[in-house]
Amino acid sequence: ISLRNFHLLFPSHSVSYLGENSKEIMALNLASQIGTLAGTQIPTEVSNGEQLSSGTVSASAVWRAPAANLRCKTSQDTVSPPSLTPPLTPRSPGSRSPLMSPMLRPDLSAACQAFTTLAPPETVEEEAAGVAWKEGGRKEEKRGVPVYVMMPLDSVTYGNTLNRKKAMNASLHALKSAGVEGIMVDVWWGLVEREAPGAYNWGGYAELLEMAKKHGLKVQAVMSFHQCGGNVGDSCTIPLPKWVVEEIDKDPDIAYTDQWGRRNYEYVSLGCDTLPVLKGRTSVQCYADFMRAFRDNFKHLLGDTIVEIQVGMGPAGELRYPSYPEQDGTWRFPGIGAFQCYDKYMLSSLKAAAEAVGKPEWGSTGPTDAGHYNYWPEDTPFFKKEGGGWNSRYGEFFLSWYSQMLLDHGERILSSATSVFEGAGVKISVKVAGIHWHYGTRSHAPELTAGYYNTRFRDGYLPIAQMLARHGAVFNFTCIEMRDHEQPQDALCAPEKLVRQVALATAAAQVPLAGENALPR
């Protein structure tokens, strides 16, 4: 993806961007990711009831620049203004293409606006020289926001070898030449521990990580405990380990289940986090053992080449329920999705929670009037604006329990991850989904079904940020590249406002905030 028509300029730093070599990168479908963002003042517009308020907040960052205001501008001196990139939503055929079109250019102004305010312009001399004066009159070369590029999902083959090795080597060389900080790599549970519990095959990943080291690229390694296939942008299929699938076949309640009995094999249900349902181990123990094996096998690269571990916590590697599965056409954008709490383990927890508050009648099932995957909020009694069940005593009980189960899941896995990688010199991060459709409604139905208890009257992202802060983890949020006007307004999509809300939450919790584009651009 080429960033040559858009620059993030610092008074003391310059941004790296991809130039002509980007064509070679696109051939491998390397989806661009905005790296960790520098702490700067953020203009905000957050909805509170029916009122809108404005303010500013400083977003923490994993990578901090010296105190300076970030400035944004397009380079129009030598390049004519590009036409707007066509809107890409989860229902767009363009978003499912295995190859990124070299004709698409990123429009990153939404991300820039979300994370920055305009600073006074530099002098012509400073811009021309590309330097900034520091205290004492010392000049320094500009540096930029670190950019990491996501590798193809099938970088490692099903036979645990490196895919398209020569092309991969050439592309990593091109990335380094273009000034990219590093790469993000999915380390698939379904490949490494495919055959038997505790039998790890790191073959292809060892090659890829050594290749990244040779080219001087940093690596963000994603512990991908989910299935690849069935989500937006998935270009290949990598199921969970065979022995895990066998256990789910024996006990289907290990899989997430909706109210119609549909089982989802993308990720093991968090309802059995503490139960030894996977051949004598809990799912959290399996994840911890996997991360420990990764640490031991690549300890010589940790802290130097491997600088970040992103811990998968749900479908698409995100901390959420699989409430909007695209597989087999179950869900289509911008449907509200469906609650995923109908396996016996989740229902057992719900029953206990209802009895604990003296309302046993609330514990037999989840909401029965919340519509279907492709309904809109006003189509359902539970999510409708006036008198909706979401805003009732029962709704508050259920949504509090449902979202707390997700937070507890994140807490368990983060506790394991921080213990495993303590002293290894790597950051720990967690990805949170940018569910921006129907954000302008009161109930925020798609966020609720995904497990984020975020409504017009309640902040659902602050508890997540606080949980991450307790473990010193990075809050990695998606959809920062999206703009409100690119999305269907009849669905009240508001990705820019959503990003501002998340920035406020992370600032309040003092947790580092990073960003990732949700779709190829």
C-alpha cells in the first residue's frame, strides 16, 4: 500500500512511507498496518445522552516521540491530489480480494485527525532541510511514526514451510528499503500444534523470523489461537488444531453457540476457560503452553527482532465474541449480529449469576427478542430505541454478565502471557474490534452482541482499557483508517467518533494505544 500521497510531519521527525517498491509488496497482499502512534493532543467529540461535548485528550503510545505537535498535510507540490479511495466495507467485494489493487491509495486523514491536532507550520527552511532544532541548537534528522506491514495469512504453509520463499525475501528487502519499521506475522495455533497436544512444529516461522532479522526488520508476532477463514479479509483457511476439532466434535458445547443451535468453530468458547476439556488441559493452559514454547524456541530473537507479542483472544484474533460470522453467509454487513452464550458452559455461568442476584428466572436463556444476525436495531424489541430491553433491569443484568465474561477471559490470558514473557523485552498487545456500524443508535447493538457493553449512556471501552492497563498491555484498535462519510449513513456508521471514544478511554486508563487498519486500502 503506497503512502506517498500522504505525510505525517513532525517538527522533529519525518515519517517513512512506501514508494515505488510498493508494487512488489502488493503482489504478496501485505495489508498495511499503522504502527504505534505517538502521544499527542486529540480533538474529541463524544456523545453523552443527546448532547455532544468537545475536549482534548493525550493518547499514550508505545513509541514516544519527544514532546512535539504532530502535523498533517498532503503533499500537493509535486503530485496532483488523488481521487478518493472507493469506500470499502465488510460487504464490499474489494475487501475480499486476495490481492490488493495497486490503484487503491490510502486516505489516512481520518486516523490523523483522530490522533493529532494541527501544529503551527514549520518554516520553509526547516521543511526543506528536513531537520528540527532541539534544545541547545542541536539538529536531528526527522523520524516517523513506526509502520508495520501485515504479512500474508498463508506466509507459512500447511506443511510448515515458508511460502513463496524467494518472493518473500524480495518483499522484505523492499519493505526495509522503503523505511518500514517491521512486519506483523500470524503464528497459527492450527499449524504449529496441529497434530498432537504439545507437539510444536515451528519450521516455517523459524525461516521467516530469521529472514526478517537478516533484513533488519522488527516483528510483531500474533499468537493466533483462532481459525483462519470465515472473517473479513481471510484469504485462506487454517482450522484449529486437529485434536481440538476432534474434542469439539465429541462435545459441541466447547464451541460458541447461538440461540438457534449454530456452532462456531472459529475459537474455543470462553465458557470453558477453566475446565480441562482439551485432553486434560483448559484452553487457557493450552494457550499458555503454546506461548511458553514460542518463547523458548525464539528466545534469541526476543527483544531485538521480536519486539511485540499480540495475544489472540477470540475470532480474528480480537477480544470479542464471534457475533458476526461471515462464513456461509450467516451474517452480512451491517447486521446487528447475535449473542453467543448458548453452549452449556456459558448457560451454566448465566444461571449461577442470575441466582446470585435473586432472579433465577433470568438464568435459563439469553434474550429471546434480540432478532437475527442481519436485523437492524429497530427491528427488534430488545435493541429498539424506545423501551428496548437493553435499557431495562434485565438488560443491564444480562449485558453486564456477558461483557464481564469477556473481560475475565482477557484477564486470564493476559495473566498467562505477562508471566510467560516477563523479562523478555517484548511488549504485550491485545486487538479490539472497531465495530462502527449502528454506532449512532442508542443501543449500539452490534457492539453489545460482540461483548462490548457500550451504549449511548455507558462507556464499554474504559473497562477494557483498565483491564489491559493492569497488565501493562497495549490497546490495539482497528478501523482507524475509516472515515464516516465512506460508510453507509443509513446504518449510522461512525468509525471516526468510535476511534475518538477509544482514545479517550485509553488516555483515562493510561494504557498505550496502537492502531491497525480494518480492511485493505
